[in-house]
Amino acid sequence: MPTELVGDLAGPPANARQINAVAEIVRLRAAGYGATAVARSLNSRGVPTPTGRGQWWPETVRRHADPTVRLRWNRYIADYRARTARR
């Protein structure tokens, strides 16, 4: 992981759920960090994944960095949550 990323993002925030994960992904990707470094950063800070379970993976970061893919993913998550709420 790049030193700047560790120094800039070290330690969990007061409330990791308050972090806008998509905005953070876009910001870090625009700064030149790879998907693996971003995933490690989000995991180390306790930022929840879209489903609220599991951990961030580079592919998940890539999925959220592309606006068109992100839109499709958000629809999928909304459908998933609706299905699981009915159980």
C-alpha cells in the first residue's frame, strides 16, 4: 500500500458508516490509487460494503468506480434488500 495512502487514511473514523464509500472510491481512484489499495484502505477503516456484510475486494472497488456499472449495482442491491426483507 502506498505510504501516502496509509498516512492519509490511517485509523478508523469516528463512525465508518458515515463515510460515503462511492465518493471515497472515486476520490482515491482519481488520485491514482489502484483498486487493491483502495479496497485495503476501506477494509482497514471498517467501511461497510453495499450489502453491509463481508469485505471490500478490488473487483468491488472497480464496480463502484464506473458510474454505469454502479447504477446497475445499486439497482441489484435495492432488489436484494427488498427480497431479503420479505423473508
